[in-house]
Amino acid sequence: MSRVVLRPVVLFLTVMTIVIAVTIAAGTAGIVTVDIIRGYSNGATYYSKGHLSAITALYRFARTGEERDYEVYRNRIHPTLSTGVAREALDAEDMPIQNSYPFLIQGNNHPDDVGGLAWLYRVFKETPLFSPVLETWALADERVKQIDAQADRLRHLILTEPENLDARREVVRNIERIDADLIRLEETFSLQLGSTARLLSSYLLWGLVALGLLLTVLIWVLGIVIGRRLKAARDTIRDRESRLADIVEVAADWVWETDADHRYTFLSQRFEHVVGLSTAEFLGRKRTEFALSESDEHWQRHLDDLAMHRPFRGFEFVFRGPDGKDRHFRINGKPVFDANGCFIGYRGTGSDIAEAVAAQREVAEKQVLLEATFHHMAQGISVFDANFTAVAFNQHFLELLDLPEGRFAPGDSLETFVRFNAERGEYGPGEIDKLIAERVAEASRLEPRDFERVRPNGTVLEVSGRPLPNGGFVTTYTDVTERNRVTEELRSAKFAAEMANQAKTLFLANMSHELRTPLNAVIGFSSLLTKKSFGPLSDRYVGYAEDIQQSGQHLLSVINDILDLSKVEIGQVDVSPEEVSPWAIAEGSFRLLQQKADASGIALVNETPVDAPGLFADKRLLSQILLNLVGNAVKFSNRGGTVRVRYVMTADGRAGMAIHDEGVGMEPDQITQALQPFEQLDTGYARMHEGTGLGLSLVQRYLDLHGGELSISSEPDRGTVVTILFPAPSIMAAAGRS
């Protein structure tokens, strides 16, 4: 029988064997399952009998109060309780199934049945077929536990309160109620178990019928398939030679054959498409007659293979065509022998490899270019493979590390390089082998590394190592000695500038303290003169005294601003956040600035609600912030204008205040200028007012100490809105704790 016909027969027999095995397995499983259900039915009977006999003993105990009746109850309820313990062990997936066997046996189940009972429970407890039965079992176990609890309570009453008959009757009524529910559950369990057994029998019956129908269908299919396969086999045999010929013609390679003298006897039509010449020009000729011999050794090995009738693969030769262009070919050959073992020639395949040769040349040229680039880079480079063997390194690598030329070569181990450096003191003092082991272990972790290495001669190298995808690593070395020198000079210059700035700040602070003492005297004595405290003065002298007092107060205000800014810069301002009423702070600033506002014809309006949520800020600094901002608003408002203070809150929980004026306003670039220390807006209106230009700068510094935010919105001749925001109390408190 042919293989084409034999295959479906084997397939049919295999499928039939599987179907028969499934049938036997299904029948066996059905018998075993039914037998297990029988075991469940027997267990249910023992369960019910044990429960009923225990209840009878319990009722007798309730009447007599005799301890022996209670012992009878305990002995009879024990099998039922043991069955519940077995079920709980089976529910615990992490416990071995064998843990349930002793409890099932104590529940009066036959030892030969307990294995099947436990297996069926563990395997099918989640299936729709068995889960209702097992759920009923679990409910029955709960009722048994409840009866046992009532029994313990009854015994306790009899022992401690023998005369309390009402309590005893109450317990008996509870037992009767639970017992009735338990009997109902036992009946339900039996009905469900019977229903499950009937369903299983039905499934097995229909499964066996289906398998029988399947065998019948397979027999019919086998007959049809064998008939078709016989016809297909005949068609295949008839078309095989034709198909093979077509494949030979359309294949990318051409097919050739030679006789015993190695003369071509056959070349497929594909040869003409590749070479561009007729096959007639090559038939009857040897390969050596038209191929260029580029390497005598190469050709000699090929001729030896031919003489010894050995198969060969990948032999390459060059053929120069009529157009003068060289064509590169690769051929494979297999010797052919007749029935008597006599050599009759070669047959094989050939392909045009002109594109592959061109690609190899391009790769070689790029390799030369890559090597030239590698060796002429300004950085030193070394490459080690997965075995920590040197693959390549350039001249700069040797120069930067002062490695003797000719001392090292690709193929040397990493340990060779490390040992050389350790022995000449590159890694400092220490045991040579320990220094080597540490650095080889560090490299073996194959982790990216970036660090600077100072050589004994003072040269600083920036070393950057990266692991390679297939193991090993590449490392670059850059001489950064000069760069580090410049960086250090810049760092020193920066430090000197910071020290000079700090000295300036300390000078301003000390100078401010020195100036405040005489200024206080000037202001105090001028105040006495204006008030004529020591006698009458002419109006002219009083006017001079008032001018002296105003100038002294202005100068004191300037000095105070400078002193406050200096304290902030040198970190002498402490922040003590507390809950502050925004309405009260606004009212306080208005009281201090009311006289100035009245003199300028400016109305001060506090639009902050009295019950506005408190701001979590330093009260003294917040008061100074608001005085500066409201004072600025009054200073740059037109006569008859209004300055308003409002309470604001953002969606992210920040709260603060906004100061609105209807004054001269600012351009966007002027806002940035106004925030710089000692900067005043260079406008005609602004120059009419005195000041140091420190007000907004101080406000910004105070808000920074709180972790707050200052924003300014302004338009020329339309007024200005300055908004201050403080973090949410929880954020501010956390910042204070840190």
C-alpha cells in the first residue's frame, strides 16, 4: 500500500483508538463517579442517623439532666461533627487532601470510600453540577454546630442553674427549631444528590451514543478519503517530473551536470538568464577552460576534490564575459555513482554572487574607514569582549595611560592591563593581587560607569564605560586636566564673588545700625522743636525743624529697608507661621497709612470679609508686606483714586490677598525692573516720590521665606493688581517641621 493511502488509514486507526480509549475512560469514570455518589449517599444516611440519634439523646438529657445522657449525645453527634471537619479540611486548598481521611472515617464512611469522596469534593466543588449539593452540606454542618452549641449551653444551665426550667425550655425550643431546619437540609441534600446522579447517568449515556456515531462517521470518511488519496497519488506521480522541471527553471540558482571527465552535459535555462550566454557555448567544456584562476591554492583544493570524487560546497570562481566584466559564481556539487558504484559525474547548483562580492568589498572599505576613525579619535578607546579579552584599542588609549607601545595587543586579558597599572602604582599603595581583584570584579558587573581618575603624574582622565549588548564593555578616556583647571578657577572666582557680596551685605547691615543711632536723635530733637516743648519758636524755625524731621524719617525708612534686606540675605530673619486674620492685618495697615492716604486724596477700602479663613504666615512679616504694598499703591495712585484690599483663594488650597490701585500702572518690562533691589521706575511720575526701590524686593524675599508667591498684573494708566499667595496650611506646616 502506498504511503499516500497508508497515511489516512494510520490516521483513522489513531483516531479510533483515541475514541475507544475515551469511551473506556468515560465509562470507567462514570462507574467510579456513580460509586462515589453512592458513598456520598451512604455518608448522608450515617450523617442523618447520627444527627437524629444525637437529638434524641439530647432531648433525654434535657428531661433527666443525667450526665450519662449527655455523654450518649456526645458519642452520637461525634461522627456528624467529624464529617463537617473533613469538609472544612477539603475546603482549605493549601492542605493535603489526605488530611480529611481520618475525619471521613470517623463520620462512619467506609475506609475504601473516603479517597473517592475527598477527590470528588476537591475536584468538582466549583462545578454547577456539584456545587449546590456541597453548599447544602455546608449549611447542614452549620446547623449541627449550632445544635452542639445549644447542647453546651443546656449542660451549662443544668450544672449551674438546675432550677431554671424556663431557660432550659428556651434552649430545647432552639434545638427543635434548628433540628427542623437540619432535617430539611438533609432531605434537600438527598434530593440534590439523586438529581446529580441522574444527570451524570444521562451525560454518560449521551456521550457514549455520540462516540458511537463518531466511529460510524470515521468509517465512512476513511473510505472516501482513501479513494480520493488513490486518485491524488496517481496525479502526483504523473506530474512530479513536470513540477521538478518547472522548479529548476524558476529557481534563483541554476542546475548543472557533468560527465566522468567533468565536462558539462546539462545546464538549466536559468544559466542563460544569469550569464547572458547560450548554454551551447559551455556544454562539453570543463570549468577550468573558461574560469579565471585567481588563486592556484584555491583551485588546487577544488581539483583535488574532483579527482577524489568528493562533494564540495561554496566553491567560488570568476568568469569573464564577452563584455569584459568579471562575473562571480558560487557552485555546490555532489558526485553521482551508478548502481555498480562507478563514478559517472557530478550534479549540483550554481548562483551569481556578484552583489554579495560587491557588498563584501563595501564592508571592507567601511571597515578600513572605521578603523582609521577609531585610531585618530581625540579620545582613548578600549573594547573588551564578554570574556574580558581586549578586542581593540587606539593609539590615544596607550598615550593617555602611558602604556608602552608594543607591550599590549588585542587578545590580551583585562587582568594583563590592570596588573601592569597596579605594579607601576597607578592605583596607589596596597597589595597588588588585591588591587587587581577589586578592579576586575568592578568591571565584571558590567554596569555603566562615569568617573574621573587622577593619574600619579597629575593628569585627570574622564573615564566613561558602557556595557555592550552581547557582553563585554567599551570605555573612553578623555584628558580633562585643563578643563578641570578652568572649572576650579571659575569656582574660586564664584566663591570670591559670593564672599564679596556677603561682605557687602554685612557692611550695609553694620552701617545701617551705626546710622540709626544719630538719626533717632535728629528725629527726636526735631520733634521736640516742632512741638515747642522748651518754649516758643518762630514759624520759620518750626518749618526748618519739620523739614529736618521729615528728612530724618525718610532717611531712617531707607536705612530700615536696607537693614531688612541685609537680614534676609544673611539669613537672620526667622519665620514663625501662625493663623493670622487677613481682615485684621488689612485694617492695621490702613490705620498706619491713613494719614498718608488722606494727604494724597486716596480712599482705602478693605474688601476682605471679617470671617475670611486665616492665613498661615508670620504676623510681623505679613504686616510689613501689606504696609509696603498698600504704601506703594497709595504712592502711585492719582488723587481721588481708590486702593482696595481683597481676600483670594486658589483651587489648590493656597490663600492670600490682592491689592488693587487705579494709578499710573507699568509696562511688562517695568514689572521685572521693579522687583530688583534699589531699582526705581524711570518715569516722571515715579521720580516725584521718594524711595529706595527696595519695597517690592523685600516683599518678594519675605514671600520666599514663606514658600509663597508674588504676582503683578498692570497696564499703563489702568492701575496695578499685586497678588500674594501663601501655601496651604498643611504644606506650610510640613515645611516648618522639615
